[in-house]
Amino acid sequence: MFIRTVSVLSVVGIAIGVAAVVVLTSLGEAAREDIVDEFVGLGTNVIAVVPGKVETSGAMGVFGGTTHDLTIDDAQAVQRRCTAVRRAAPVSLGEAPLQFGAAGRQIPVIGTTPDYLEIRDFTVSSGQSLPGGDPHRGERVCLIGRTVQEKVFGHTSPLGEAVRLGDWRFRVIGVLGAKGKMMGVDMDDVVLVPVRTAMRMFDRTSLFRILLQARSPVDVEMLLQKQRTAFDDAWKRFEERHPRKVRSVRHRIERVAASARLREAARSEATRVIWVIREFVLRVGELAGLEKEDDVFFLSLEHK
């Protein structure tokens, strides 16, 4: 009897172990597919320019220093002077309550230009895109996502309707095609406005970033080889001019490089864990009968 019980428990333990491996493997594969799909949705040959620092201090070069603002003029200068750039889209971000009649909701607001839709592979399902021309002109028009249309306007056509974003009134000129989530953000639940208008709305002097689209795929190996060659040439010049400082400077460079590698490895691992947990929670929500994945992550709090 004892031997039979031990055998049964052993079989059950093995079955649980195999099931756990299968579940974790499937979750990891699903998370990988989600990540690949979302990176594909970011667009092709895209480079993001973020506000930099004039001076930096600290081992990783991210603490201290003065941030240099990015402006609309910078975006225009990049597109005008860089022949390898096909499109340049200035981007300003904010959040404001959108109101139409009695319906309303808090909405992420993206201030940008028509090139943003091309870079991010957006489509306009009805109406028209953002106005082109001089991006310094701040017209009060907007494009809304598919979710915004469904939850705010219902079955009513939003084209030509006046909505309020915060304290500003806008006219809806178009509806974006379904896009889905991009890096965890529901791009169907956003509002697009001209970039200058967004900067005025949120009292911003700097852009969030500038998105660039290259004319052709970037040869990563060639760029890395150029970087290595430039580094070797610079190091040789340094050895010739400052031979006594070579050892100490080499040690500092190695220490900074090791810190950067450790930071990137930690961030990569954290991202992987978060995506696995996210996929697990979504599957639990499906098994529990929740209709929307938002119900898994958000709770409504009433203040009394």
C-alpha cells in the first residue's frame, strides 16, 4: 500500500512539473510574440531623438547636467539637412479630459504632424489627416482613435463635431484606423492634434522627442565597424599625447562600460519578467470570464 501511494504521488509530481514547464514555455512564447508584434507596430527604419544633455556627470552619464530642449525648428532642420532622413515628426505628449455632451473620459493627447502617421503606420479610416504645412501653425483640429469614437460618440459620426480637450475646443476632422497596443499603450484610445497646439495646451517649451524615418534600412554592422574604427583612432591619438594617463583612463572606460552593460542587462530582464507576468494576468482574466483586459489592471476608486 505504501509503495502504491509513493508511486501515485511520484506520478502526480512529475505531471505537475511537466505542466508547469509547458505553461511557462507557452507564456514566454506568447510574451515574445506580443513584443515582436508591438515592435513591428512602431514602424520601420525609425530613429527616436530625445532631449539630450549639454554636460553629464556620473558613471552612467545620465545624472546631472543641463537638458537641451528639442524644438520644432530642430525637427525641420534635421529633415532639411539630413539626406538620409525621409520623414521627421516632432512629438509632444500630454493628457486631458475629452468632453462631448454628457460623455467624457481622460485621454492621452499626442501633438504631432502628418508625418507621424506615416512613420508609425497609422491609417485614417474616415475623414482626413492632420493639416500639413508649417508645423508652427496651431490649428484646433484633432483625430480620434477607434476606442474614443465608440465610447464617446457611440453610433454618432464624430466628423465635424466640436469637442473639448481640457479648456480647449477642437473640431474632429478624422478617425484613426484600428492600431491596437503599442508598448503597452492603447493607440486606439488617443487623440492626435497639431504639435504646436499641444505645446500650447500643456505649456511645453520642449518636444517629447523627434521621430525620424530613414530612407533605407540601416546597416548596423557597418555603423558598428565605423564606431570601432573611430574609437581605435581616437585611442591611438590619446596614447601619443598622454602616455602617462593611458592606464587610469582605460580603467575608467572599462568601469563605465561594465556599469552600462549591467544596467542594460537588468533592464532587459525586468522587461521580460513584466511581459510574462502581464501575459499570465491576462490569461487568468480570460479564464475568470472578464470581457476586457482593462478590468484586470484597473480598479475604480470612489472618494467620499
